[in-house]
Amino acid sequence: MSARPKVVVITGASSGFDPGRDGSEVVSAVYDRIRAEFLHHIGIDELLTPRASL
């Protein structure tokens, strides 16, 4: 029995595992939606729109 790398054993991923596709895009999208809903709920959703600071 050959020793396999620990990451493969823990995640069950194949040797072609790409750490750049770890699901963080989905987490970021959910966080952005929740933050927007919260700011709208408390009445400061104008912070979501960029403005010139003159």
C-alpha cells in the first residue's frame, strides 16, 4: 500500500485538485447579497453605490 498525500486523504479529491476552485466565489456572492439586504434593512443602502468624493 503506497502512502498518499494527506490532502487527498482528507478531502477525497483526486490528484488534479485545483485549490483555486474552492467555492470561495459562492461564499463571496452570498456574503455580498446578505450585506446588501442588511444595509437596505437598516436604511443605509446608499453605502452600496459608489460616488465621487469631491
